[in-house]
Amino acid sequence: MDRRRSELRAQLAQAAARIVAEQGIRDYGLAKRKAAEQSGTSDERDLPSNREIEAALRDYQRLFQSDSQPQCLRELRLVAVEAMRFLARFEPRLVGAVLEGTADRHSAVCLHLYEDDPSAVLRFLEEHRIPCDEDDRVLRLSRSQNAAFPVLRFDADERTIDLTILPRSCMRQAPLSRISDRPMPRASLPALLELLDRDSHR
């Protein structure tokens, strides 16, 4: 890659990271397209990878949100603890920005639940009088296989809880990360509590 293209990719990654941080757009593809549109870039070869945007976002948060983002992240992780305890029968795993450390005030707490009958999760929420929105999400199970899964969203403590319901067979291996071609990071409740404990002693 020549120097001009490398510099342009870095600039677009920084612009996309700023869009993510300031506008709450968690779709990196959309953020990079908005950044390219603002800069007048039309060549897709100049667009940064999701990994480059993630790195730029961490830099942005460290430089411009160091007084607020870490506290917000901890609060979201504590909300995740309560949500995971509440949903324990579905063997929840924390995924996404709250686990990976880039969550901010715009972020939802994203959990993967494992249940072969997705309606069981909906009935559970209804039994506890928790209204929710229903959706679906396409995840990459491998480099050649995508699949759509049910999603339920509800609010708790002024935070959005985002539940993706996967069959129990998917517990063996996580879907692929949007940042890389590797299985996405995920954490059980004990792992999340350990992470919170480590952070509190830093």
C-alpha cells in the first residue's frame, strides 16, 4: 500500500471512530461509509478495516473521553451482571463493546442466550412483565455460513439490554467477530465478575 493510501485509510479510520463515539453508530460499515462520504472518497480500497476503526476508537476514547468512558463502561458491566443473573437459565454470555472495553453511553449490553426454543425467552420476559422489541440479526457462523437469529431488546436501569437467542449447539463455538475472522470474545458471568474485580484493583 502506498503512503498516500495508507494516510487516507488512517484519516478515514479516525473519522469513522469519531462518528462511532459521538453519534453512537455501532455499525462500523456504516460509520466508515459516512466518513468516506464526508471526505469525498469513493474508492472502496481506501476504506479502513473494522480492526483499524476499533483501534482508532480506542485511541479516541483514551484522548477525549478518559474522564467519562471508563466509568460508563464499568456501569454497563454492572448492568450486565444483573441481566446475566436474571437470565441465568439461558446460560448468557456477554459479547460486544461492553466486554471488549469500547462501550460508551450509547452502547447496549449485548448478551447471547442459548435456548433451542426462542419463544421460551419471550415467555420468560412476559412472565416478569418486561416489554420488549423483537428483531433478528445475521451472524457469521463461519467464513462461508451466515444465519439469522431472533433478537429481543428491553430497557433496564435506563440501559438497553440486547439479547440474541442461539441454539444450544452454538455454545461450542462463538459466531465470528465483526472485527476479525476469529470467534468473537464472549464471557460467562464468573468471567465478567473476575474482569470487574481486576479492573477495580488497577
